[in-house]
Amino acid sequence: MGVIVSHTKSLSTSPLKLSPPLGAAMAFMGMDGAMPLFHGSQGCTAFALVMLVRHFREAIPLQTTAMNEISTILGGMEQVEEALKNIATRTKPKVIGLVSTALTETRGEDMEGDLRLILARNPDLAGVKVVPVSAPDFDGSLEMGWSKGVTALIDALVAPATPGLDRTRVNLLPGIHLTPADVEHLKEMVEAFGLEPVCLPDLSDSLDGHVPESYVPTTLGGTTVEAARSMGRAVLTIAVGEHMRWAANALHARTGVPFVVLDRLTGLEAVDRLMVSLSAAAGRPVPDKLRRARSRLVDAMLDGHFFFGGRSLAVAGEPDMLWATGKLIAEMGGTLAAAVTTMPAPHLAELPCQRVVVGDFEDLEDGILEAGGADLVISNTNARQLCRRHGIPLFRAGMPIYDRLGTAHQMTIGYKGTRDLIFQLGNMLMEHPEHGHGPASQAG
């Protein structure tokens, strides 16, 4: 049991947190033919665009209303209207995600009211679904923005009551901590039971690194509007990550489809819970190939626990990324030397560590020093500076990762993904048997 502690500093000296608007924009990138639109200044969009391009190494569609000094004071409805008309004319999207930022939220703009007026006097926008999302930077972090974006998509697109229950259909609400490869593997596991997955949103179909035959100005692939509209026909909804509980509740309230929230899909017990849910939904036993994959994971855990036992690891990331990784470390016999996250989350109090700090990389460094060092740090690319200072190896996970290739194809869920993650972490621990403990470890 750990205590969740918020740091008392007046500023972040080495930020870990990513903004909610970025998370909301990413939710729309999992929709087919979509265009995220930031209602804010041009700089906000530029920073987000650069980060996404460096992380995924793909062309990222992202536009802005380009608020200036005058519109910030007098209101930005004209900017929203002009942006919507330009996007609809030039890129012809099926969905436009209108995402607020701290600038417009601090001013107190009535974005939904303005949007109703804009749509009423612009009939040419009738063919485009405009989905507003309130996601100010000062409320939550990346996971919060993603959750708000998915919930807004449910409210705007899913039909309240869809006739004709399809007992072969299962809804999936993946968290933002799942990579495109994770989402693809999750769909494959669902299909192994003879079920049809409907994923909202689906980054595995839009940001999986495929090359289009011709230029497409909007998102290429993802969940279609038609698929989202018919999610009320499913027999079950599976949400992955505690930050997806709000979206699961919203879908249940709108359609009546029962749901289960799985806190993680990394680890033997966690994947077993998924298998039980899918087996019950399909009315059939777990397929042989998944049973074989489970056996391989058990063998990997037996092989790997020798190298995790007695080792000290530090983790920093979004709450559900920290939860999944921290629980796996504990299951393998390792110790959490330090745990830092971006926003308070009640379930993190169950992590097997003394405390979970809501803070930044400086807090992570302080925690490592207080613990007497660490053998391995698990976090995004921005942790490399502290790892270099203390000679601690870094396993890159989370977002952003811009100094490695294949980020979108890194898989850490399911029996196979967990097995591969154990091997990757175990190999790094084998390679650095003495790192993070004592002065000698800091020589490198």
C-alpha cells in the first residue's frame, strides 16, 4: 500500500505531465476521416503537432483556430467558424474534433453555445460531425484528455438505442496507454473467440505506420462513424484502464450495453481476467492458441524472476501506465524504488511501494536518491537526462518516445506482450547487474 503525495513545488523543473488537449486530439486520430481542431493559440497546436510527429513518425492532421490578442479578449467564435468552414471545404472530413485549451477555457468561452449558432447559420457544415470537447490544460493530464475525447465521441456518435442485438459483437474502449500494436493484439484476442470487436477509438488502424497510396489530408483509417453509431448492438463493452471508466459508464448509460473495466492487460492474472470475460461473452472455452500463449508466459515468468528478484526499479508515467508496469514489477519479485505520476488516481494507492508522487522528473530523481539508487528506470524519452547523470539504464515506455524507432509497434499486453516485456526488462537487468547502487554505479 502506498500513499499518494502531491509535490509542493510552485513549478515543474523537469515536466512529466502532458496536456489534456493532446490526449483529446489523439482520441480523434483513432477515427476514420477525422480532423482534430484546437481552439486556442497557434503555438499550442505547434507544440502538440511536433510531439506527435516525433513520437509516431507519421503525418499528423491537426489544425488550430489561431486565437490572437483581440479574439482572446473579445471572443473566438469567428475564428471557430472560419476554421470549421475552411476545414470542411479543403479537407472534407467526416468528423471534426473541436478541442478547447487553457486559453479559451480561462476566458470562459461558451464553445458549445457558439457551435450551435455556427452550425445553424452554415448549412454547408451539415455533412460534417463536429464534436466539441472541453479539455483545458489545467484539469488533469493526457489520460484525462483522452477519456474526455472518447466520452464526447460516444455522446455525439453512438445511437441511444440500436435495434437488433448482435451476440458476436464486443465493444472495446482502449486507454491511451495502449500503443497501436497493443490495440491490434487486443482485437486479435477478441477475434480468436469468434467475436467481432468494435474499437473506439482505433489507433491500430490509423497510426500503425502504413503508407497510403495517395495523400489524405485527414486521418487515414480508424473507427468509422457507422461503426460507432451501432455500438449499442454489442453484447459487452470492455474498457482498458481506470481512466476509461467514465467512457464506459457513458456508453452504458446511452445504450444499456453491460461493461467491464479491466485495470490493465499486462500480467498473468490481468490477462486471465480478460480471457474469462471473453469466454463468457462468446459462450466458448479459451482457444488452444491462447492457452499455449499463457503457458509461454508462465515459462517466461519462471525464467525471468531470477533477474527481477531483489532488483530496484523506478517508474514515471501516466497513472494507468504506472499501474500496469508497477504491478508487473511486483509480480516478478522486483521492488519499486520510486513511482511518479502526472495526476492523482485512487487506485495507485494499491501499488506495492511506500508512496506515489504526483510530480515531475525531479521528484523521480529525488525518490531514486532517497531509495539509495535504482537498477532501471522505466519512463519516456525525457527521463534520459537523469539516467545519464546517475548511470542508470532507461527502458523507454509511455509518451513521448522520440529517440527510438518502432514506438507504435511496441506491444506489452496480453500473454505474448507481457512475455516480451519481461524478456526486454530482464535482459536490461542482466546487462547491468550492479547499476543504480553505490558510487561505482554512477561512474558510467
